[in-house]
Amino acid sequence: MNVFFPRPLAALIALSCAAMAHAREPGTVLDALVVTGTRTATTVRDNPASVSIVERETIENSGADSVAELLRDVPGVSVVDSAVAGMQRIRIRGEQSNRVVILVDGQELTDHSSFGSPLLVDPANIERIEVVRGPASVLYGAKAIGGVINIITRKGAAAPLQAELGATYDSGTSGWRGWTALSGTQGRLDWRVSASADEHGDRRVAKGPYSASGRLDNSSYANQDVSAHLGLKLDDAGRHYLALKANHHSLRADGWQDPFALVTLKNVDINPTIAGRQARIDIAEAAITQFNANLPKRDLNKLGLYYEGKDLGPVLRKVSADAFVQRVDREFDNLIKIRGRGGRVQIPGPGPGFNIPLNTSDVVMGSSSTDRTDTWGASVQLDFRLHPQHYTLVGAQWLRDDLETTKRNDITVVGANPLPPLPQYQPPFGVRSTAYDRATMQTASAFAQDEWTLAPEWKLTGGLRYYRVSSSLDETTSSAHQAGERSRHGRFVKALGLTWTGLAHSTVRAGYSEGYVMPSLLEQFTDSRAGRGIVLHGNPDLAPERSKNYELGLRYQNQGVVFDGTLFFNRAKDYITFESCAIGGRCNGGDIYVNADRAKSHGLELLTEYLVPGSNFTPYFSGTWMRRQITVDDFSTYQTDVPRLAGRLGLRYEDTVANANLWLDVFVQGATSVDKKERDIEKSGKVSRHLAGWGTLNMAVGSSFGPQDRYRVALHLNNLLDKSYRAGVDELPGLGRNLVLTFSSKF
């Protein structure tokens, strides 16, 4: 087998190419203009980057209740939620969510947790979503190793006044979603206000290994969203435009107990107070018997200001500037119960004290975290036509994050055997602690990019960015850190892309790009026990994560055939992981964040469709073949929770009957089996976490009708065969057989 082309995928590509001479031209996303790939308006077909777009019509027809679900079928993209329903995030090309930049109208949603930014934007308020797959740190900042998601929100309707109403019912969660909006345009002024809410119960899954009852306990969630937009053209020609946008979003989510979390930890240390004395309990093996994580609160409040000036002159073509302020409030609760085997309990004097071998112990660990992150940001970009063959842009960006976090830990020993048979030594006893940290990160950067038309068929796009990042711990109650700890980093990152249009109806492209991710404030300065039971220490000496990416791509569109394929290879180093304090002696007990991981990824992303001549039927496929290797010191594995092949294969039908637009989509979603093997899990005695391959049969039908498609209705019948499956180790089990009914109107 060729390393890059498994036989099934090679056959699919051959069939797609063979069809190219026998079809007529459909409307296609290859003609859509995107800004995110190059920071200038370029069609998907001619873009030197790996870009995808989800347009408004797709969003309206989907019935999806989240941005993540809208992106699930984009090649190279996968969804994760870490067992917390409603807290969906995106991985691109296997890279974790904290290595993917999330933008809303070009402004970054920052998140200093180890999980990454969730996609908490109301789908009804989205105009389109642009996706860059692969490193984009030259254009979009220090986190874009995996890629960029840019969510473009809606502006005012063209009419003086337009109202919108919509509702969705989801049988899989007995859930509902409702939204409404008012918008319009009066002269130079356009405006929009919208509100939405949803509530979902525990999800229904096929009876099987994840639920005997058919319901997934503790998987409910609810969202609320309010948004406003006010735009003003500053001149009659519309060359200068100013906009103000405001948004409030709140999420509450429960956490499902993942069986994969029930592992055995080694050498857990607890320091309780026993009989008024500071004691120490060393547990040799601690088997986790219960694990729950909940998100009672995650609130986002944001205010953004935007300016765009275009067609300004023959040299200075365009000016863009923006500024924003946002606040994220987050509460996180974690409960762990463990059954200990072996170890010792040490109780100091007066007198000789006690040092007793321990047979068994039962411990309850409760922890919570209350975080507030305030972010200020601003950027400016100037577009120049300095020469007929050159289009040049230069810009600068500034970002400041202020983090305040309070962490509480409550560890209770509810049983231990043996202990001295005296009342003062009998459980329960334990230890409580509270830690407060306040830290700041500032990022300043400048970038430049030039698009050079070498010849009519050749374009070379090159970019360079310099980062200067400083982080500081301003206040702390931790004994392991001191206020005033600082870190500073500076680095250049580069990108280069080449496109050639010498073949009819085709664009061939090649690219090189670099990624750069700064360690978060939590990884640098805070200590936490949440999620693992073992203290995990921050490390201010962490270095940034870095990556290099190489791509070859082909796009083709002609006579009903659309083809967009990308070969990629990515090499990354200095990934942040953790290791025992005993290895380097940099902390006392527990683990510490370190730069140790390396990763290599290669694969093929493919989107293809074919409008059958003389019909309204379009078979299509979107998917990814990929291999990813993680290396930590002498530990290396391809078992990284990435399926070799994942995608969607379907048949779409579209027609107009009695002035109503009808569509039908029958498709299969699926992936091959996945395994996840980690160094710390392997030490617990669980060699690997395995999930079988899966596939679901689905159907969707819908229609838009009335004057100017005033009404829209869609019915989605998902997992028709009621298959029990789980797409990834870091994602909840999939819904069983369910239907989603959605209706919307505008008037």
C-alpha cells in the first residue's frame, strides 16, 4: 500500500477524475469568496491556503444547534467535547483545540484552559464560517498550529425592517431551540438585534456499552445568546464603513462519567490533618471509581468596533482596523472517588508517632475552579498596490489577557485500614485548600504579506510575522510560585504559497507555513488538582510550541465536477505535556508541565461532487485519510485518537416544484477504528483505549417557499439504524436514532 493513498481512497479519486468529462457546471463553493486564507478576498479555487467555507444556506438547512456540528463534515475537522455536553470544540488535522484559533468577525476568542476555546456562537446569527486547515500563525496569531475558524456574523437585512423567527425540536435530547431577530437598513445605517435560547436533556443513545437504559446520564446543557449589530456607511459611495457589535452568551453543561476516566493512578500523596497533626498518606495505587466534571457557568460578554475603508486610491487600496474588549467567566466542578490499595500513613508525634503500612483507603476529592479572563485587543491592516504585479498588505496586532482564578480543593479520607484503634484517628478526615492567582499575558505582533503575479498563470504569496509575548504572575497565594515570575518570548514565523492555473479549469498549489503556540497562563503559573486527582504544577519556563507544514493541492471545476484535494505533512515539536516532579526535581510531589511532545502528521483531505448530466442528483464525498504520530521521550505511538479514514458519502437531490425549492440528502457518515495510547494511561495498567469503526445512515429533506423564500422547513432523520458508536475518545457517545425538525420564517 502506498503510504499516502490507501486503495479505497485512491479508487474514489480515480472515479471522480474519470467523471470530469461527462457533466455540466453546478454552482459550487469553489467560486465563493473567502478572506480568512489570505486576509484578502480570494475565491476558494485560487486560494493558496487549504480553505473551506460553510455558507448561510447550509446553516439554515442543517438544523445544527452548534457551530461545531456545522463543521463536522469539513475535511480535516473533528469535534471534541471532553465528556461535557454542549462544550464542543474543534480539532483540525488531529491538533488539539488549544492549537486552533477561533475568530468571531476576525477577533480572537481567547481561552487559557488546556481545552481550547469552545464555539459558543448562535448559529442563527452566523452569515458564514471560513476554515483554514493547517498552520496560519503568520496571519492569525499565536495559536494557529492546527488552523483557524473565522465565524462571520450577520449584518442588517436589506429591507427597512425584517423580522425572523425560528424553532427546532431534537428528539435525541428531548431538546428545543428558539431564536428571533429584527434587522434592517435605513439609508446609510444597518442594524440587527437577535436573541436565542436552547435547552437539551440527557441524550438518547442506542442501548449498549455506554448505557443500558438508552439515556446518557449527566449529558444535558442549555445556552442563551443575545447579540446586536449597528453599522454606518460614512459616505454615499460606501467606501468607509463603521460597525459596532455586542454579544452575550451563557452556557450551563453537565459532565458525563466517561468509562475511560476510570483508571488507576500511581503514588498519590495526601496531607490531611489527623488528630490535630499534619499527617501524610501515600497511596501506592489509587483506582478511580467515580469521575464527574460539570460546567455550571461559562459566560461570554463582548463588545467590538470595526472600521473598513476600501477603494481609497491607486496605491493605498484598503484600510481595516478593529478593537474589542471581552470577558469570560467560567466555573468548573470536579468530583473524584478513589479506592486505594497499598501505601503508608504517617502521623507525627508527640512521641514516636505512627508509620503504618496501609492496606486500603477510600478517598473523595472535590475541586472547583472559578476563572475570569478579561481580554483587550486591537489590530490594523493596510493593503497596497505598490506595483501592477504586487498586492501587499502590512499590519499589526495587540492582545492583552488578564486572568484571575480561584481554585478550591477538598480531599476527604472516608475510610482507611488499618489505623490506630482510637477515636481521634478514625475517618473521616481530610484537607482543604484555596489558591488564588492573577496573571497577565500581552502579545504584540507585526506582519506583512505580498502576492506577486509572476506570470499570468503563476502567483507567489509570501508572509512574515514577528511576535513579542510577555507573561507575568502578578499575585498568588501558592507556596510553589512567587508573584513577579515572568516569561518573555519573541519569534519570526513564515509562510509561502504558490498557485498555478496553467491547466484548464484547475488550480495547482503548493505551500509552506509555520505554527506557533504560546503556553497559556494556567500552564505557566497555576497549580491544579482538577480532572486528575494529582497536583499538576505550572511551569513559567515553558517554551512555545512550534510546527512546520508542507502542502500540495489540486482544485478542479468543470461540467458538473468539483474536486478539491490536499496532501499535507506536518512536523511539530516542543508540545506541552506533563511529567512527574520526581524526574526533573523541579517541584515537590505531583506532576509539572514540560515541553516534551513531538508530533508528525500526514494525510489527504478530499472534497468531490458530480452533478449527474440531465438530472438533479449530485453524489458527493468529503473526507480525510490521516496518520498521526506522537513521541514523548522514549514513548512513541500512532494511537492518537485519529481514525485513518473518516468522512461523509451521500447523494443530494435538488429541484423546484410549484415555486418551492426542494432538497433531499441521503448520506452515510463514518470512520475507521481509533485507539488512544498515552504515557500516563499506559502506566496505569490500561495499555490503550480502543473504539471500533462506525457508520450511520442518515436522511434529510427540506424546502424553502413563499415570496423570497420566506419560509423554510427541514426534517433530519439521523442514525436510522440506531447504531451504538463513539466517534472519538474525547467525544461523547453518538446519539441513537433521532429526528431534528426545524422551521424558520422571515417577514
